Amino acid sequence: MGHEEFFNMKHQWPEPLLEKAAKIRLIALDVDGIMSDGKLYFSANGDELKAFNILDGLGLKQLMAAGITVAVITGRKSPLTEKRMRDLGIPHLMQGREDKKVALQELVSTMDLSPEAIAYMGDDLPDLPALRFAGLGITVPNGYWLVQQHADYCTRTRGGEGAVREACDLLLTAHGKLDAALAPYLELKA
């Protein structure tokens, strides 16, 4: 049994979800509540602080190496977000965009992608139109209840605690590329 089959058994992803995920060529992500825990931290000097989960970063790099484009669409503008996305090599960052569906549509219009080829991961009401537009809507268990109702998949892991990595593993599994992504880290027995 390969790692993809084991991972799918462990997560018990239903076949219709895997079929949707297999069509994805682009995943767009919110930041606060998805890539971070959704809390806003400020120093005494008013400097903004954010914590990003390292598991998510590697998962996103694995996705990009597997040929899936990654984009980030966020309502806030933050130099910390810009630095993190640059460090990860994420090619598309749209900040200060409360109109996330419009931003997503603008992005995909330049890529010639249908909605069925897009995944969107968000946690709150500003994400809902983009999540409903995308062929695969993903949210987190600490997201707003209405977003959870409209999502195709709610991760087991909370936002900011590795939920993006779980979504990455879902996509890699659906594309048959999880084993290849894990191989450099395992001594596979012949």
C-alpha cells in the first residue's frame, strides 16, 4: 500500500471529494484564520505580529512543485504576509481585497481556468462568495458556521495549526502525487 492510499484511508476522504480535488489547478487562500490563527497581535509600539505554521509552508511548496498554482487573497495589507509569501515563492498575492470573489475572478481570467479547476480556502463571510465560486471550497473547523455549511470540505485541523497542509495533502492525494512529494523524506524500501 502506497502512502497516498494509506493517507486517504486515514482521512477517509470520500471519492466525490477526491474527484473534485483531482480537477484543481489553482488554490487560492485567505490568510487570517487560514494561514494564521485568525488573531491579530500587536506590540506595545503598534507593530503587527503574525504566526504562520511551518507545516503549511512546506505543503504549499510541495503543491507548487507538483504543478498546482498557489495564490493568496487577503482583506488586510501586511508586510509580514508579503514577506512570508515571498519566502515561500508564492507567485500571486493580492492584499487589501475584501472583494475576494472579484479578486479571484480577475486572477483566473489571466490563467484561462474554469471554476472547476479552482480551490478556495477561507473561513469567514468575506471568503464565502469566492468559496462558492470555486469548484472546491475548503474551510476550517474554527471558521464561521455559514462558511462551513457551504464548503465542500472542512479540515480536521484548525486554521493556523496546519489546516493548509491538510488541504495540500488532499490535493496531492487526488492528483496521485503525494508519494512523490513524500519520497525525498522517506527511505522507501524496495
